[in-house]
Amino acid sequence: MRILMSVTTWDGLQIQANLQEQGFLVTAAEDGTAVFESLILLGRPIVILETNLPDMLWAESLLKLRQAKRNMSILVLNSHNSDTDRTKAFELGADDVITPQMDAREIAARIRAVTVRRAGYCGPNLNIGPMRPRMEERRAYWGPQQIDRKRVLITHRVVA
């Protein structure tokens, strides 16, 4: 999964590193302006927006993000763990709020849950015809057979 994350604090840097260790593709933006510029290049990533943006108010940024890309998953990193900021984030359209105190596996699970719900599914298991992607395992199956990632890449290159 591609994640666009504002990384303006030590907490943000730690979460970025933890997500990369778990296999997420994380693009870091140093401020709010860079988040909006990166959206043009990245399409529809999952966005993690810190509440400590140096160049703009995080609440205004969240509102603009939600207005611009309604179908995008947006999580807010609430470094201060403030009840007021958490409530405000949800009122402005955040899909979830995470804190630096959360375990890296919990943050990853929250990201996967938000993404699956945004795609219109409510459970951890998806079925797309005969294909069954398993988000937690990071594997996919075609019927009962597990799809071999190397074979799919080779087949894709030959076809393309």
C-alpha cells in the first residue's frame, strides 16, 4: 500500500520507519504544501497527516484534502494525544486518528481496516471473483491456489 505521510516530528519519523519495516511504501512530505504537491504525483494514496504542520493548520489541510479527494483514506497523527484534536479530526472527515504511543502493528491494522472499509468491504477477507486477496498475510489466492508473486510479474512483463 502506498502511504503519503507528513513527517514533521520525531514521532512521525518513528511511525514512518515502523510502517516501512512492515512493507508499506511511505512517501514523506516535510510540510502541508508538500503533501498537496505529492498528491498530484501519487494519485490516491492513504494519507497520514500530522497535527504539527509547520506551514499551515492541520485542520484546514484535512478539510481541503477531504474536499479534493473524497474517496481517499485519511488518518491523523495526533502527537499531543489531545481529545479536542481527535474529535475535531473526526468532525472534519478523518477516517481514523492514531497516536505515537500506539504499537506499530496496531497502526498497520488500522490502516488496513480503513482501506478495506473505504473500498466497500467490511471484513478482513475480500473475494473478487475467484481471486481472494488476504491483506493480513500479504498474499493472494486464485481459487485454492496461492498466487506466486514472481510468476505474476513475469507474466505481466510478457503480456505488456
